[in-house]
Amino acid sequence: MRHLTLVRRIAARPSIVFEAMTTAEGVAAWFGPDDLPVVSAEMDARVGGAYRVHFRTLDGRDHEACGEFLELVPPRRIVMSWSWELGGVFEEQGRISRVEISLAAIAGGTELTFTHAELSNEPSEKSHTWGWTGALNKLVRHVESAAAPDAPAHH
């Protein structure tokens, strides 16, 4: 089994980051790298609750990831199962992996530690690293722009 771990420092409180990671509106704004935008997101953020995120590549291919929230400790920890219902990474078809997210308050905001574990092999790890790197970079941009004191109001 393979895993990847990514760390980001975000200029926003852990509660703001947690909300962006556990609400459909928040997830729709950042999940997936720039060339794999979210079409729809459903989040039932409670232990045992399900989530589903539908992506579409810029050339029109559909991908959908889904799973269940296994652990939620607001605003510090999120653990969820992960599987590709449609498209996604070939090596992971029919498999369930595990995503763990830790949020720690630091001076100036939050340190996010993101781990995707139980991946099948190195090609899967590389593909997921690419996808999550793009998604987390988008998360940082989204949350920091929303948290900035002079940010325009979103309606």
C-alpha cells in the first residue's frame, strides 16, 4: 500500500478551513485541480454521513468520488473513506482508500496536514499527489481570499 502526505500553511483560522472542507458549498469551490473542476458536491458531514463529489475535465470526461465520514473533530480532524464511483484513477477502481486531514492552529492561521492512505501502487500515488496538490493549492487561494478583511462579499 502507498500513501501521500501534503502540508499547507493557510492564513485563515482552522474553523474556516474546516468549514470549507465539510460543506458542499465549500468543497465545490476548491475540490479538484484547476483543470478538473467540481460539477456538484454533496456533503453530509457527520460520522457515518456520506459525501459525493462530481468532477468534469475540461475536455468533458466525468469523474466522481464518494465515501463516508469516519471521524470528525471540529475544527481539527476529518477522516473519510474514498472511492472512485466513476472515472478516477484506474488502479483504484473498486477499491476504498482513506483520507485523513489534520488542522492545527498556528501563528497566522492553520497548518493543514493531508494524508491519502491505502492507495494501491505508485502510479496511483503519483496521480493522487497531482490531483490533491492542485486541489489544496486551490483551497489555500479560496480560503485566504474569503478570510481577507478586504475581500469582496460573496452572495
